[in-house]
Amino acid sequence: MVKDLHCHLLWGIDDGSKSIEESIGLLKKISASGCKEIILTPHYIRGSKYKTNNKEKKKLFNELKEEAKKENIDIKMYLGNEVFFTSKFVELIDEEEIEPLNNSRYLLFEFPMSNTYHNAGEILSHLISKGYIPILAHPERYQIFQKNPDLIEEYLRMGILLQGNYTSLLGKYGGKSKKTLKYLIKKGWVSFLGSDTHRDFHYKMNKVERIVNKLNKDPIYVHDLLEGNFDKVINNQDIAMIR
């Protein structure tokens, strides 16, 4: 079973769903595909319009859960953020601006698509020193890792985990993203998959499972990638780091 660590279904606060009706429609499709657990991860970008704080996010989240219950949608939902890279990670958590995944130690973040930052390692090391575990969203989509995916090993050694978009395996983001994610899964470097759903969903989870099983023959790794590590995040449990 595939569980979804990354989506944009809280309506009206980022570039994802625009209404609760649209969110409900997407949840129905996601549930019907076979995914029964999902983390809602709205963008948080300092200095932009995408910076809804935890109080407002939780209000929308509770409304969505109530509506999903009325619609008899069989899916468990949890709350987090996809945070655009910043030197203020810790301050934003303390100020209750951003939400680690299900209020755990795990924080989903993203880089700009075209570059990283010269001081990224220092900033992420500081975050780790405060007890948090960074998860890099969709590494296969960044140009630097498409050109040389082995560069990501430096981040793995620091204790950073990777979340690939399973839609990359299905070609949504082009050939380079698809090739890069396949390489990372073959190496056993990706710890989670997510849909990164914004406003469309038409994928079959069983197809994703077949692709992943062909790429990596280790059944324990595949189980952890598809659902085991997701469960550990939700329960704030330790995940084996890639070394």
C-alpha cells in the first residue's frame, strides 16, 4: 500500500486546491486509488502570500476532516507543511508558523528548482542539532541533482531524508526527473513517496508499486518506502538513516 507524505489539499492558502469542494473531490480520487493515509503539506514561503500560520491551517484542516467524514471518505489525514528553504526554520517552528509532519520531529522542506544555497549544510545542521529531521521534497526535480544525483549523498550523510514524487516515476515532470528518481530508488536513498498533488489526481497506486518493485529488489526497503517510514513519521519514531 502506498501512503502519501506530500500534497496540497488545504484550499485557498497556496497553489493547490482552491475550494473545499475541490479538496473533497481529490480526496475521493486518492482514496479510490488505494491510498488510505495522507499528510497535507501546504507551502510555507517566507515573504510571500503562502505563509498561513498553524492556527489557520488547523482550522481548515479540521473543516476538511469533518466534511470528509460526512462524505464517508475512507482516508486518514495528518497535517504538516512543505517549507521553502530558509535560515529561520527553528524560529518559525517556535513561533508556530510552520508545522512539522503530524507535530513530529520530521520537517518537509524544498529548495529552489534551479539552485541550492552555499550555506545549506550549515543551516540544516543547525536544524538537526535542535532535534529535527529534515526531509527534502522531490530531490529528483532539482537541476543540480539531475545533473549529478550522487551529490545528494552529502545530505544523506548529514541525516537528511528524501521524499520522491511518485508522479515523477510516471513521467509527470519529464524524463530527467523520472531518470533521477529511478536512480535514487535503485540506490535505496529515497525514504518516502508522495503525490505532491495540487489540483489533479488520476494515478493508480498499484502501478507505482509495480515500478518500485522492479527498481529495487529489497522487499524491506520497498515496504519502508511505500508505507513503513510514513508510519514512523506519524508516530514520531526513528528511521534508519542512509549512510
